[in-house]
Amino acid sequence: MPHPVTGVSSDSHGNTATITQEPPQALPELCARVHRRLEVFLGSEAKTERLRQVQDQSRLSMKILEEALERYSLDELSLSYNGGKDCLVLLILYLSALHAHSTKASTTASHLPPFRLPQTLRSVYIISAHPFAQVDDFVDSSLKTYHLSLARYAKPMKEAFADYLSDLPNVKAIFVGTRRTDPHGAELQHFHPTDRGWPAFMRIHPVIDWHYAEIWAFIREMEIPYCGLYDLGYTSLGGTEDTHPNPALKDDPGGEAYRPAYELVEDDAERLDLRLGIYKGTMAEPDDPIATVVNTPELLENILCRLDERTLLLSHRVSQTFKATIDGSVKLQRKLFFQLEPVTDVQQDPEAAKIDDGVCTSRSFNSLLRRRLNHSSKAIYTHIWFRGNDKSQLSSLYTMVPQYEGSWRRMYLAYTDRVKFGMTVNRNGTNYRIMEDTNRLTLGEIVDLCDAEHEVSQRRRVRADSKE
């Protein structure tokens, strides 16, 4: 029997307002019900900016699914399904698209044979070498709930797809729930043939541009049952030997409890457990050589220095040992831009003045504060001009920082006080020219200056309005 999960409202059988698992609906009724629920969601006014983005993503994904249904027959289409959150969202959208396509075909092409939904949907499950029992149970329940005709292959991916296409030669295209932040996902298109040397078929990626938080927002808004491992702090589902609760979701560094996966926001933190190569219990075994390395500050510092800045920042939450090492290391503090790196002359460091097509591409500026994020009332848009070697070299660096509490406030924008730059800030729609040579200011200090300028500007505007 399906188990209820914490992220969506359900009854004791795991049934939600959208999905009935016990007893399951027939496929046509299921597709119609999902489609109606999606139409209501897309037609409603979004309660948050994230839900508005999910609405936009859903509309784009539906267009890709409709195009796939126009290009291929149902006998030529299949779905790669492993019970994970991304392919689950893809499956729900596919069900809605099937209903929309069936109603469209029946009204616009009377001379063609009627489009009929099959009894089951073709799908393929490539099983991990060491699968979680919870994942297998959820996949098994999905077979009944969503009427999947699931072929299972416990072998490497390339070999598994080769066998699948040999067993079902009619299949020409497979829906895949890959997103851009997944390994090897950055350059994929919505319709992307397999690479040379792989079994030949069209990979279709309807959710390629979705973000982690959007996936969970869709699941929770649409009230879709999901695998219970996500409630235990797992943010990606692989095998028992390479997938562990995400340390970014740990409630207490010294405890064992993890928050549910839907509380994570950052894309980059989704596979933090895999990138760090750590797992629950590693530091609890004193004779374990890995634990010896982790508990040796000098060795741990050397390992952490090899991480990218964003992963290093998130590593601060893993344990008290990690936190103490990062806080006590000048090298790591400088890598995170919490301390300035002394450089006697910019000319001694050519990377400090590297400009490519008008944009600063060097390590001079803090990459953690250069990320394009969504607009919010706390957003700061900065246009930074860069000056080095007494030359006026402009950088069109665009920084947007929607959250500047905590760690962000203590960060510097440049890695050395010898890199000279000034800043123009757009705060709540108003431009302010902050002083030149803001290189010695932290982001928090810049925000405070900006807020002070904003307050003065507001007072002037009120006085001017009163005089009129």
C-alpha cells in the first residue's frame, strides 16, 4: 500500500486531490483528471513568484510534449522512469498532454483514425546496482497508479537502452527527466539525438530548464505523491552506496534528523552529498581512514580548498568539524571572500585585470554574488566598473543578490583591495551611484549605504511632493 508523504495532503491510502492510488483510476480518467487540475493551476493567479515561474515552465513543457505527440505515435514513444522527482513531474505533464492531444485530435482531424489512449504507457526503468527498497516499492506502486508498461534492466545505461530498443524496435524517442543542472545536462536541447556510440533514439527533455525548487513547487501545488525517501533528506535518488541524505538539510550538525527535500532551494546543493563524497556515519568511526582524514584539520582544509565556492559555502552546514575548519582557515575564508587577499600590485596578478568582451571573466569578482536570480523586494542590481593599472577598463558585470543576510553580508565583491571598482546600484527601481573604490566594503556595508541613500531619496521625494 502507498505510504502518505509529508509534502502533500493525502488520506491513509496515499490518495490526493489529484492522484488516486487505491484503487487506481483507468488511464483515460486519470489523464483527464490530471489535465483538469493542471488547467486550474495554470489559469489561477500565482500566489508567489516561484509558482508563476512554475506556470511558465509547465506551459513550455506542454508545448514540447505536444510537439512530441505530433512527431511520433504512441508506439514510437517511451518514458524513462525511475521514481525520482524529475521524471515524476514529467510523467504528470505527459498524462495531461495525452488528454489534451486526444481531445484535440478528435475535434480537428475527423478524416484520420481517432486517437485512442492505450491501456498502458511504455516506459523503461534502469535499475541501480544497489537500489533502495523504498525506490523499488514506489516504482511498483507507480505501475498501477499510472498504468506503466515498465521494462526493467539491471545493467549499465548504454547496454540497458541497447537491449530495450532491441526488445521494442518500434520505439524511436524516449522522454527523459534530465535538467540542465544534472551531470551532462548543460548543453542538451528539448529534442536531442543520442551521442555517437550510443543506441540511436531521440531523447526528449520537456523539463530540461526547470530548477530544483520549481520541481518541488509543482509536486506540492499539484499534490502528487512521491517517494518517501525525499522526506528523509534525500535530494537525489541513486543507489544505496552512492546516495545519502543531503548534509545541507541536516537539522542539527550533531544529530541524525534531516529536513525533507522540498525545503532545499539552491540547484547547486541538490547533489552536495555526492560532490563531497561524505555520508552519515563517516566521522563516527574512529578507525575509518576516511574519518581520520576528515578529522585532521590540515588534510580537511586541503580537500575543501579543491571545492568550488558554492559547494564550499554549503559545506559549512555539514558538521561542526567542517564549520570549524572553514572558519579557522585563512585560505578558505579568502576563497569565500570573507577576507581580502593581500596583493601588493594588480600588475603582479594578470588575472585580476582580465576582461573578455567587456565582461570581467577573471576570479577578481565574487562569483557567488554574480548569479542571475529572480527579482524580489530585497534584490540589488549592480553595475560594476573595473579599474586596474590606472586604466579605465569597464566591466559590464551584472550582479543580482536577492538575499543578503547571513553569509552574504560578510562577503566582499572582489578578492583583493587592490582591485579598484565602483558601483551603480538599482534598489527598488531607483538608481544610486555608490562611491568609487568600494573594494574595501562588504556586501552588507554596500547594502546599508544603498538603504541609507534610498531613505534620503524617499524623504526628498516626500518634501518635493508636499511643496507642490
